[in-house]
Amino acid sequence: MRAGAGLLAILMATGCSAAVADREKEAGVPVAAVGITPENGAQGLAPELPIMITAAAGTLKSVTAEAKGKPVAGMFSADRTRWRSARPMTPGTDYTVTAVGVNAAGKTTETRSVFSTQKAAKTFDVQTILPNKEITGLTVGIGMPIMITFDHDVTDRVSVEKNLQVYASKPIQGAWHWFDNRRVTFRPKEYWPAHTKVRLVARLAGVRGGEGTYGTKDYVRDFTIGRSQISHADTGSHYMKVERDGKVIRSMPISAGMGGQMKYYTTSGIHLAMDRELVTVMTSPGIGPGSAGYYQTTVYDTVRISDTGEYVHGAPWSVGDQGNSNVSHGCVNVSPANAKWFRINTLIGDPIVISGSPRPLDPTNGWGHWQESWKQWLKWSRLRGASTEPL
């Protein structure tokens, strides 16, 4: 009994000493202080602000942020003393954030903040994205740009451009280019590598597009770059050769714009295949029926290369001129057999490079975006270019 009593006394003394030591340790260790921004009770906040949490004299053990009952994604710093929401807040939304800090002694501190954002005075959305399955298909040529058109003006181009991310299975350097407040286009510095998989992620929900204007939702678009095919048409030699993966696979005689007036020259420069049609009805631009020079012609197997009525198309009436003379109103004439082959074997976004004409292709004419040098292209990028993220 004495031995047992002695052992119990020793255990009790040891336990008391440990408890005293823990209390002394805790007494010497400051409590973790947790700060949340926005502060509790704040209302009418600008949605473009992030949620930020900091811990002093300790680290963040956990963070729970919710908006409309859904979790808000965020990231901890490497030392877990900071947390930041992954994206801007949503307009007209209530937020609840709870953060738990822990100090070196293991003591936790909980802080909570409830706040709300102001409603959007106006919203903007995406009107069109190209490539598009219905318009271009989702396997496109090596020159294909990514083109976004918004339904309202975007004046905060930096905020929007920062949230347009391009991922690719092969690394490339590229940049967004603003043509106006509604149109922004991504283009690589060089043509896309063949057989590259590409993904556009437009994280626009809640993104500021201008004063009181915010995006409504996110978009994702996946597409694939096909084989490398570039066509070279020379209006002086009257021939076009088609190169696939560096090898000439077809050479065909052509007849290009007759000239005389500038509008009757085929534009020189890097065109892209914009559309493929079995049948196209062509009319003279800017001239009505009964006027001198008016025409209306039905043509077959066409590939459109600009917004000013230029096509590569079948022209049985000019076969005798193809290979030796330019007699068209600006289109590239080829034989019916060559036109059918070219339409079938062309992807939307394939480069069609035309040379020999004094009339240059304007970069805003159709998809003439490759007409600008890389330096010129970057002038209209708010972020001055970026490499794609790996897919």
C-alpha cells in the first residue's frame, strides 16, 4: 500500500508540474491575431476587391469563406500567415468568412467577418468566341486567332485581360490585342505548332469591365490545332502552291485581281481561311443593279479570305487565263477541280499568303491579324504579352 501511495503521489506531482509548465508556456506566448479584410459589417464594397486574411504571432489553421452558401476558393502563403481569395468577389453578394489562427503554444483564435458587395449598375457578357464548333469546327489551322467579342463596351481592359488565360499543350508566346472596346484577340508570336491542344479560360464572373460594370459568367473553350498547312499564291507567276508539314502537296494555276483600279487588285499579305462554302453568290461591292461594272455571280467551292469579298474559288470561265493572266475582280480564281480539292483540304485558320499585288491586306480586314509585326501587335496589349500555361 505504501509503495502504491508513493507512486500515486509522484504521478500527481508530475501532472501538476506539467500543468504548471503548460500554463507558464502559454502565458509567455502571445495569442495569434487574425485580421480579415473586408472588415465585419462592411457593406456596398467594390466587387473587384479580394478577400485577404493575415495572422500575426501565429499561423492560419483554417479559413472558411462562403458566398450564397458556396465555398470561395483561396490560397495560403507558403508560411500560412496569409490567405487571399483566388478571384474578385461577386456583385450584390453577402459573404461570411471565418478564420482560425494558432500560436506557437497551440492555442487557437477564431475571427469572423460578414460583409456584402454593391450591386452591379451594368453587366457585360461574351457575345461570340472564335474558334466555335458551329462556325469554324474545333480543329483549326496554325494561324487561327482566339477572338472574343463582348456585348457591351469594356473600358477596364487590364482587369479583363488579366482574366483571359490561354493554356496550350506546347509552350508558345502570345498576346491579347484590343481592336476596340468590344473586340480582343489572342495570337501567338509565331504560328501555332501543329497538333497543339489549346484551352481558353475566360474567368469573367465578377470581373470589373468599367465603372460599375461587371462580368456575368465564366467561359471555357477547347480546340485543337491541326496539321501545318500554308498556301502561297503569287499574282505575278499566277500559281499557288500548298505546303503541308513543309512539303508541297499541290500546285495550281491561278488568276488574281485584274487591277486597273485599286479595288480590283487582290490584297497582298497573310490571309486566313475564314469560311468554306459549297455555293456563294457574289455581287459587286458598292455598286447596285444597273450601274456600270455591276455583277452578280454564283460560284462554287469557295474559301473566304477577307471581309472585302475575296475568295479562293472555282472559276470555269477563266481557266484559260489561269497560270498566265489576272482577270478577276480581286478573288483568286482556280479551276473547278482545284477549287473542290482546296475547299475540302483547307481548315479554317489556315494561312493563305498572297504576294505580288500593290494593294496590302489591312490587319482589320477579316482576320488579317498576322499583317502586324509582333512589336505592333504588343502595342495594343494591356499586359504586353505572356506565355501560355501548360495544358
